[in-house]
Amino acid sequence: MSETPAAKPPEEPKGPGLCGQFLKDHGIATTRLPDSCNVETIEIDGAHLEAAMKLLRGSSEIKLDYLVAVSGVDSADTFDSVYQLWSYTNNNELIVKVRVKKTDVVEGQLPLVPSLARFWSAANWHERETFDLVGIRYYGHPYLRRILNVWDWDGHPLRRDYKQLVDALNDKAPGSMR
Amino acid sequence: MATDTEVDLTPRLKTDEMLINMGPQHPATHGVLRLILTLDGEIVRHTEPILGHLHRAQEWQGQNRTWFQYQALIDRVDYLSGMFTSWAMARACEVVDGCEVPERAEWLRVMVSEMNRITSHLLWLGTYLIDLGAMFGFPFYPFREREKLLELFEEIAGQRMMFNYIRIGGVMRNPKDAWLSKLKRFTEEFPDRVDEYEAIVTENPIFLKRTKGVGILRKELGMDYGITGPSIRASGVNIDLRRTKPYSVYPKLKFDVPVNDRDGDTFDRYIFRIREMRESNEIIKQCLDMLPQGEISGKKQIAGLRVKAGEGFAAVESPRGTLGCYIISNGSDRAYRIKWRNPSFCNLSILPELLKNHPIADVMAIFGSIDVILPDVDR
Amino acid sequence: MRNGAEILKLGTLTLVWWCIIFGAVWAACYIVGILIPMALSSYESDAARMTAETCRALTPILSVLVFIPINAMFMVLFERRGLAIFTVRLGPNRVGPDGYLQTAADAVKLLFKEDITPRGADAFMFTLAPIVFFAPSIFGAMPLLAAVTNYHELFQIVNLPTGIFFILAASSVPVVGIVMGGWASNNKYSLVGGLRSAAQAISYEIPLVLSLVTVCLMAGTLDVVQIAKQQAGGILNWNIFGGGALRGLDTALALKFSNQPPALQELSQKSFDQVLKSSYVEPTMQAIGLGAGQEGLAGIIAAFAVVILIGSILIAYGLYMTGACAEINRIPFDLPEAESELVSGYNTEYSGIKFAIFFLAEFTNLFIVASIAAVMFLGGGDCPVPAWLGTMLGGPVIESMINQALTPLIQIKLVDPPTLFAAIWVILKVYGIVFFAVLIRGTLPRFRIDQLMDFGWKRLIPLSLIVFVLVVFAREFVNVHVGS
């Protein structure tokens, strides 16, 4: 299960989409990634995340004011924090990714991504969940605490290298998937 | 004795806030939610929800089971609306895979999902009344109708709650004509039953007293927290994926999405769910009339079922709100990453805001009204 | 129709259990109160006489002790089966024939359950609480025994001249037990439940007592036996219908339908306001300046007063039922044990026998408030058919036939016809009210505590005071309980 997503056939790099252009107009650089199922997908540097989100949420024409989900993905060589943005009023959609290279993460520490929870309440629990399961530390989060696992759980289960500690139950059935 | 004349007039009675631990083994927390309430007298000042007592690592399982195996598991994510979880994953896989879903399968999906929406709302209605203290009596009436639908589900899917009926690429089984006529009979009598519930509940003075003006959810606050479903529609935000991001055959159907024109309280959330049940019933009627003939699955249902590489997000409108599924596939027989966006999880996050400054008796009235299913929260 | 079959089953179950309950109670009373003294009467010693007297004196308490557990068992079963019918279910029908023994099995289970005292609880108080809660329901209902058995010789001993006063005093004691239990459990839910209960009991006792005081005022006595006896003679004499205020109407009806008994022959010729005259108080009319010759006006005033009186008493009955529901913590006033908020309130931490005692007392209290209602408002052991109509329908003939059939039993004092008939009516009335309480339980959601207090203090108490004052005035104009 350690295979990585098969590399997609390299697509023609398109110009920035609606939101990318909008952010570019406001001086925030983004990289356009291949669309995921016809939804514009951009990558953004962690440092600009909060400013970009504020712009996207506040502007009257884009108005991406509905944070659907924050997901963490342990990709081949990066940790991705993926934000699905929708709108309550129009049909705009956007996927924002913040990628932290695994090589940049200090040994024994968690990858750092800025938190949105301070100005977007919806992000609060999603970020806690991502922290809990994938192990991305959202700095600036008011209460970054494990939410689904118990507070003293070891490790982050959705990491590809996660190994559950062998307990008595697993001992008896070594072939078990657990 | 010089101090005789000095009388200490400062109040001796010390009042303190009380911490009370509601759940996880509380009869009214719908499963195993734990709320740590800070009470000032009987008034809630602060709430901290503790989740995870039902955590079953559904996302982890998604990475470690084949698609085919995992299909059967995900009904358990939200056990009251299993059709929707199946459908969300099926849609996500179809979007990524690009496979065609036959027309008949889409109609069947809409039909069974709306049936499922009705059962879910019916169960909510019953348990909500229990939350309000009508321990016996009324709560059992919705279960009577729910039972009829569950029997229909059992007939078509072999299961009453964990259907595994909607599959990647289509649906599992073709309904028989007898099944369709049974369903038709149900849709004909169901509006009368809803009238019956309304006759008992909607104008009950105690019910009105308990719900009107309680737990008002401001529109802006709800949007800030990403609330979806009937809870936010009762507060005046028109977001229903069946209309705003139409999928499947919903564009061909005629139905209303009831939206409130003001900030909703618990009573509004009740009344909008009731209206939604009526609309769902209408949708089922139309589906029965317009159901085309043809294939029911566009993908071979085999154990080695594979989804093409890629990533995608798809959502359906579940009884509780936007139920989304984000998958990353690497073309193998199992997901590389699967992430659920559960409406209950997001809707529950607003609970501390709603409970603030309400008496402890309203905790359950408000918590019940946002219709949270704990397995859906904890996954 | 499945529902019909279920109702029939509930009826059968009720009849069978009634036979069990009252058979057992009467058997115990008969053996201790009549058989043993009879057997002892052949011995001419002081010790024998003393023993006989003691046995007779102990009969009432014995009857209550036998009655309470069996009755609670039946009432729980009755409630569960009744609720099941209201809620389109079947209810318990597995243990014993058609579920008849379900609650008996539950009782056995509760007795054998481990009796846990939580850590940190005040063990003494924790044990005392169920006792304090339960004891009043044993001694509190004593005076009622005399009323519901039509003053049977065995139960005369428990009658008090201030009966209803004593009953009310006793029935307010249990709240102390609840607070005790709530406090001693060392559990916040229990504590809140106990305190809520205290607040609730204090606020709802006022309308409850005021509505009963209204009745006592009408009756002019506190003695429950007297109150029950006054209401004899059919449904129109019951306190709930103004306690004979409608006697005029009654008489008119009697004259219309009866075969003109000679004594009433001349009355039948008179006009309506003269018929009404029999129901108003002449001295009062004269006092406000309506003497002879103004019967028409006096009749109108009297009719008006009768309407007010009956309306007030009906409201008082409603107030009593509301207050009683709150007093015994039943839905919609079950705040102290609000399951969805406080887990189970004051009895959260109780298990085994202590919980069983709480449970027992709760159902006994329901029975007691229902019997108070039956005695105070619904005529006690009185047959609802008016006497003249009963006579027309051949009541006395049937009665004498029954008497004749039971002659051997009457001779050995196993059956006492006046008590038997009174008891049957009381049973029907009391369980009718219990059934009503079950119906309420199957219908209404629960109040919130502040709304409950609002409702109690701002609605019920003023209303009960108004009713009280209205009855005081109306009673002066209307003949109530005169001549019976």
C-alpha cells in the first residue's frame, strides 16, 4: 500500500483560472495544478494562505464563503492540506492545496500549515481532525487537540508509514490486517 | 471589644459555576457524545463537546479495503441514511473513473434515497420528541411509517439499514413490480400520516413553548460554521445541492426546496423537516411515474473493481446536509486516500454557540434539533 | 382490527389483576379482621380479647401493606400495556400468560439486584430517602380507606374528622425524601433533580390544596367519609357537578320520566322557576331583597350562580388534576426525573430494592391522588346513575337478587354488600383516572423548569384563588348538599 498515485499524463499547463487570476490581481502568487474533475485546483504557499482565503471569501464576485472540508493527504513526497471551497450563493468551486515537502519537515516534528480557524469557524474542527489523523500542525489554531482519537493516542493513523502498536489482540492473529 | 461595632456586610454565600458532564452514557445524547457543560445555576455558559467515542477509522479502512469491500462498510458511516453515504462514494468514484451510470439506475438511486430521507426524518421526528420529554406516545407514530419503508428496503436491498444498494456505477438490484406498487401505495397514504403528526405536534402548546425562540441560529453564524441541510435552510440560506449543484436526475424533477425567510429557531428546524418529507414523497411519486427501463449498472460488480487514477470530490444532499466524499485513487483496487465530509460533524461544531446562555433543559431540545448522528460525526 | 383485540386483552388483564389485588387484600383483611376474632371469641380470656382487638386494629394497615406492592405491579403493567396501545405497539406479552407476570418478574429481578451505594454518598441519608419517600403513602391514605369502603366496620377506626387535611399533610412529606435522595447520592444530576422537585412540589401544592379547600368549603367538612356520603344519589350530586346544585334539574327530569310517584305529584304541576327554587337558598335571596313573589328573578340569579358554581368546580377539578400530576412527577411535569436532561433525576444512583421502593411509592402516589379525586370530586363509592333513574331501571331488584345470591357469604361476613358496591365504583373511578394519566403520559412533551414555574405561579395559583372566591359566593345562593 505504499504505492503512490500514478503520475498523470502531463497536461498542457493552462493559464490561471478564475480564482487564480483573481488572486494574481491582488498580488498573491498561485500555481495551477491539473483540474480535479473539472474543478479549478491551485497550490498556494502557506504564508499566503490566510490572506488568499480572506480575499476569496470576502470578494463579492467570487464569494467562496463555504468551506466544505479541510483534508490532509500524505502524498508521495509532500503533506498536502486540501481546502474545498464552495459558495453559498453562486456555483464557484475551488480546491486549494498547501503542500509541505517531506524533506522540509524537521525530524520528529509535524509539518506546519497556518490555521484558518481564527477567522473561519468551520475550519476549526476540520483542522483538528486533520491534525489528529494526518498529523499536520496548524499553527495559530486556538485549540489544536485530538478530536476523533483519544488525547494520548500515538501517531497519526492516516500517515502512510503509520504502524499500529502491536497489542495482545494483534499478537494472536498476526495475519490480521490490524 | 473594639470590633463589636464593625459588622461585615459582604455576602458570605459563595456561588460558583458548576461543571457537569453530559454523556457519553446519557440517555439523550443520541449515542455517545460527551458534553462538558459549565453551568451557572441552570444556565449553560460554556460547552465543550468531546467526540470520538464511536470512531471506527472509516477513512483508514477505506485505504485498506478494496473498493468492493469498502462499499459495504460505508453505510455504517451514517446508519440512518446509508443510501446517501453509498451514493456520495459512488458518485466520487464515477466522477474520477468517468464511467457512465445507466439512466434507470439514476432514477432508482433518487427514489431509494428519497425514501431514505423520509425514514431518516421520521426517526429524527420521533427521537426529537423524546428529547423534549414526550417519552411515550407520539414518538412511536413515525416509527410505524418508517417500518413500512424499512420493509421495502429489506425487500430490495436485503437489509433494513445497511443497504449497500447503491454501487459504484449503478445499483445492485432491479425492483419487482410488486415492490413498486407497494411503494406507490405508501406514497399515497403518507401525506395523511404527516398530517397526523402535525395534528399532534405542530400546535401542541407545550411543544411550542419548548421550541419557539429557542436556539436561534443566525444565518451568518451558520454560514461561518459551514452548516448545511435543513438546519441552515430553516435559517434562510438556500443551499440544497439537489437544486444549487444539481446531480443525477434531479433537474428533471419538480419539487420545492423550502427555505425560511428569517433566522430559524428549533421550531423552524422541525417544521422544515416536516415539509421536506412531503417534498420527498412527491419526488418518489414522480420517480415511480417516470422510471425508465434499461440496465441498472454501468460497471461490473466484481471483487477486483478498480477506479481509474485521479482525484475528485463529489457531494450529495443527505438528510443532514452536504455529504461529501473526496477520493484520491491511484488506479489500484483500493483508495489511496478517502476523506469524508460529514454533515453531522460540521453541524455539530456549532453546538457550543447555540447552547450558550440557554438553560440545561434546552440542551437536548437544541442538540436534537440540529439532527446529528453520532456515527456520522465520529466515523 | 388488531387494536380492538389489544384493547380487549388489556380489559381482560385488568379484570384478572383486579380480582388478584382485591381478592388478596380482602382475604387478608377477612382472615385477620374477622375470622381470627371470631375464632377467638369462644375463649373467655382477656388475652384472647386483647388479641382479637389487636387483630382488628391492625387490619387497615395490613390491607394497605398487601395492597401496595400488588397494586404497583398491576399499575406498571397496566401503564405499559396501555401506552403500547396508544403507541401502536403490543407491549410486554411474554412472561406468563400474555405478559400477565411481566412486572412480577421485574419485581423479583429488582429485589435480587445488587444494592449499590455510590462512593462518596451519605450512606445513612441514602438509605433513609426511599423510606421517607415511601412511608407517607402507607399512612397518608388511611382516612381514604374508610371513605372508599363505605365506612365498613373494619375501617372505621382509621377515619379522622380532619381526614383530607391529614392526607394532604402526609402527601407533602415525600418531597423531603426526594431532596434527601438527590443530596445524598453525590451526583450532580440527582442533586439538580432533587432541588427541582422541591421547587416544583412547593409551587404546585398551592393550587392543589386550594382546589381541595374549595371542595371542602362546598361540603362544609374535612371528613372524607362525610364528603363521600354527601354525594350519594347519582352523578348530579357529585361535587364535580356542583354537589347537588342541579337538584332542580334532576327533580324536573325525574318528574318527567318517572311514573309520577305520589309524593312528587303536586310538584310536577309547577313551572320551571319553581323547580329551580328547590336549588336555591331562600334566606340568602331574602337577604338581598328578593322575597316571595319574586321567584322568577331569584330563579335567574340562582341559575346564574349554579352555572358559576359548576364552572368553578370543573376548573377546580382541572387544577387538582394538574397539581396532582406535578405532585407525583408525572409527564408533563416529570422535571425531577427528566430523562433527556437529568438522566433519571433523584433516583439516578439507586438500584435494587431502594429503587424498587421509589418505584413502588411513585405508583402508589398515583393511585392515592386518583382516589382523592374519586372521593372528593367524583362521589366516592356512589353509583353514577341517579337514584330515581336507577329505581326505574330496576336497580333495587338487581341489588336484592345479588344480595340473595350472596346470602351465605354475607352471613359469614365475607361479603358486605354496601362495601362491595361502593368498592366496585371506587375501583372503576380510580382506575379511570389512572388510565387518563396514562393517556396524558402518552401524549404530551415535558415543560421546561422555568416555564413550569411560570405556569404554576402565574396561572394556576391566581386561577385557584379566583375559583375559591367564586365558589364562596356562589355557594351562598345555591343549595348544596342539603337534604342528603
